[in-house]
Amino acid sequence: MCGIIGVVSGIDFKVSFLLERLKRLEYRGYDSYGYSDSRKTVKSLGAIKAEGLSLTRIGIAHTRWSTHGGVTRANAHPHESCNGEVIIAHNGIIENYWELKTILERQGHKFRSETDSEVVAHYFEEKIKQGKGVKKAISDFLKEVSGTFAILMMIKGEDKIYAIKRDSPLVLGICEGKKAGAKQIQKHILASDIYAFSDITDKAVFFENDEFAVVEAGAYEFYDAKGSLIKKKVQSFEWNQEEGKKKDYKHFMIKEIEEEPLVVSRMLLSLDHEQKDQFKKLVSLVKKSRKIIFAACGTSYHASLLGAFYLHTTGIEAQTLIASEFKHYANVDKDTLVIAISQSGETMDVIDALKYAQEKKATIVSLVNVPYSTIQRMSALSLNILAGQEVAVASTKAFVNQSVLLLRLAQEFGYKVNLSNLGEKIKGIFSQKDDIKRIAKQVSSSRDAYVLGRGQTYPVAREIALKVKEITYMHAEGMMGGELKHGTIALIDKGTPVISLIGCNDEDMVSNTKEVEARGAEIITITNNASQCRGSAKNTVFIDTDNDGKFGILACVAGQLLAYYVAEALGREIDKPRNLAKSVTVK
Ligand code: M6R
């Protein structure tokens, strides 16, 4: 988590430019932020204010998601060494920080924060004091320090930024500058991801693990861990800037839900055109492999559960594991196809699971939304889910596209589903917004909610409950309809909202719903069975579709809207819920 940014320019720029760039990374963490132009360091709590008229040619900034140490100004980055000569911003975790801190304290260094990151500043001050050149000190750092890091470092008096990477994402953006006489001045931007600068350049150099760079206004050099110069490729990337804007919507989340019909068609179309070859390769890898294991977290995990369900239905051996437990439960070998699912492509637990799978010689495929991300670059084959930039922390359109891609894959193996009208079907749910809002108002007065599903709607029940928890702060549990009577039913009380996902002919779900209704639960039904909508069924969202794999995905869209309107009724901070971050780059 955390976002870092550094800018070096041949001409003056306003500090507000640095902070505008940082604001584009705010979704990575938003507890506190700070910047330094190498003369002064400023830190604040809360949302980034992209202000600052003072001019500079160099600066680093950081937006924090706290790991070591609470949300305080002292713990905000950048951190300075004792003599203020070394200024750093860090994303990641220095695992042996305590050991390093103890040594540095013995050498007389005084620490001002509770963070693991501050050791980096003191470490380099000490090495420089010992007469080491910075590049040599970085090589030592890469040997002596364990953990994950993307670090930007300025040394007072030098117009350069040193950038070091291991396991946390880092990229260099190259901006063509204005002509000054015959000389073209370039601005270089170092950042956690390309979104920080994708509105001003489409050229980037990606750092690999244990590489570092020395970046100046008109030049940059990359080095390996030993300090030997290395050649790096400048890559051009495409990114749609429009999707990152909120326009007239109240929140990014509702804008992103409303984009679903569009992004779903775009992705399906790409599987027949631009991504046709990759898709064919994916199909052939699935055919060749003895078994499929998905690795994912959070919402992406729920999409992978759906994927496992669809593939299983066609007779393919498929399972999914939450990435942080992957190595404890997965039996992986060279005949296993591991499919990583990740919106950001940067989730540390998924990266770790893939490293484990690599060691076991499994083939790695990924479905990601952010191109050029670490997970994409670790994969033998990667497909883009093309959901477009997702800004709201609660993932919505990415879930839809991940699930639809997996459904499309299952179709190749005989799963019967008509995907051509999916966009229209999603719009059909939008037309019931008023009803959903009315139901949401009712739910918003409760402390708990339960979501029940079976088969294809079990993952969806979990996903809807996750959405409710994330953005409303209500307690919500998504569970298998069948499992309810084995304990959780004890929690059902008069008026407890239970959202029941009932597919056509799913008599078992009907019974499970009756069981909780008999105990006083307030039932909300999301169903494609018209008969469930008759008579007393006042709280019903009707999904006009067959019982094919689309039903679960469409039910989820209804659940996303329901969660959104509950959060709105409660006046929550919908796009940036407390304690969360969009990209989870720590274990
Ligand atoms: O970027 P990823 O898809 O790998 O992220 C995984 C989870 O962190 C993510 O889905 C998280 O659960 C979302 N906030 C859910 O809305």
C-alpha cells in the first residue's frame, strides 16, 4: 500500500504539481501524506490538498496506509535522517528494521517516528558518513536489508533522486519537456504506478526487483544490485484518462457500476479481436493442464470462486485459494495451471502465491486490470479484463469483467450461456434503482445483514456481503444457504435483513429462505424466478435472465447497488472507506 512519487525537472515546477501527481495515487492509502522539495518537508493528516505555489526542480511525496506506527504526523513520510541530509519516501515493509534501528541507535542516531521506514534515512546517512558513495551504499542496502520496498531518496545539495525497488511496485515516467533553446528538457517522474503520470506521458521504464536508478532532469541510469549499469527498455503504454474522472457522479463507485454494460462488451469484444490469440492460448493451457488453481484475494477471490464453479460444471478440475493461504493448501506441480486474478496486479499476497507456484514449476496465467503491473509481468500469459481504471476502493466493474471472462472461458469447454445480451441485462437492473434504494433505506437501520446463496450464487453472496461491510461498516455475512442451519441461524432475530439469492428451480434456496423467514428475518430476494416476485414479496429485485451463469453476475450487480445505497443512506465515505486501500501491497 502507500503511494510514492518523485519529480526531477530541468525547469521549475510548482509543489502543487507534485501533489496533484500524488493525489492520483491516493487510492493506495490515505491516512496521511507529505512531501519534501529537499529544502523543507511538510506533512499532514487526511486527504491530500494539491496546493503549494513554491517552485522547485525536485521533490518527493508519499501518501500513507499505516502499517508500523499509528496515523500521526511524525509517522507520515518523507522521513529525514538526523542531519536532515537524507530524505526518503518508502512503500513496503523493512522486515529487519528493529535490528537495523538498534545498530543505528548505538551509533548515535535519534529516531523521530515509530515507522520501519525511518531506518532507511539513518542507514544512508551512516553509510555516507563512513565515506561510502551513495551507489555503493545502495548495493550494501540491497544485501543487508530484508523486506519489500520501493524507495525514493534525495540527498541535500544533489539534484537527483535515487530510486530502489524490491517487491513493491516502482516505475519511471519519461515526460518530453519544453524546448529551451536547442535543448529539450525532460521531466522524470518516479511513481508507484503509471496512473500517477498517465495523463502526461505514455512512456515508462519499469523497475525489476533489486534494481536501482539514479534519476536527474535530463538523464537516468539503471543499475543492478551489484551497482553495474544495466540497459532498460522504454515501454509505451495505453491508458484511458477519461475513465479516471468522476464527472457528474456523486461517487466513483456508482459511476463505475454504471460503466459495467460498456466495459463488459468491450472486454468480450476484445476476446474475439485484440486479445484473441491470448484467449486461444489460455484455452489451450487449460486443456493441457492436469488441474487449475486460482489465486486471488477479496473481490477477485470471489470472482475466482465463480470461475472454479463454471469450470467445474464443465468437468475441469478447478479450485481456488485465497492467495495468503495458497502455499498452505495448494498442491502445485509442473502440470498445474495457476491463474492469478487481480484488479491491481500488485496484491502482495497474490505475488507471493505466484512466487511459490513458480518454485514448483507451475505455469502462471493472470487476469488483471492494470496493465504492466507486477502480476502481469510475472505471468507466462496475461489477459486484460479491460474494466478501465477503477478508483473506488470497493471493486465493482472489475468483478463483473473478471467473472464474465471466466464464464466466457467455461463456454469454450461447453458451458451453455448467452453472453451477447449481458450489457442489456445489466441495464435492466439499473432500471430498478428506485426499488433498490427503497430496500436499502430499510436495511440501513440494521446492525447486521446476511446474504445467502448456493452454487453460482454462493460466491456472489460473499461478494455482496463484502461490499456491504466495506462501504457501510455494517456487519454482513455472505454464506451458503445450506450452512446457515449449522450455527449462524442463531443470530437471526426479528427484522434481521437476509438477502436471498434464489435461482429458478432452486428449491433448496427457497427452503433456506423460509427457514429464516420463520424466525422473523426480513427477506430481500434477488431472483430470476418470476413466481418469487408475486404476492407478498415486496422486497424483490427481479433479474430477467435464464438460470445460466449470468444470473450470479447480474445478482451481484443488484447487490452492488444495494450496498451503495445503504452506504449513501448512512452518509458513509463511499469511495475511500476507513482503514482500506485500493492496492494491498503488504502481506
Ligand atoms: O487488486 P486485487 O484485485 O488483487 O485486490 C484484491 C483485494 O484487495 C480487493 O478485491 C479488495 O477486497 C476490494 N477492496 C474489494 O472491494
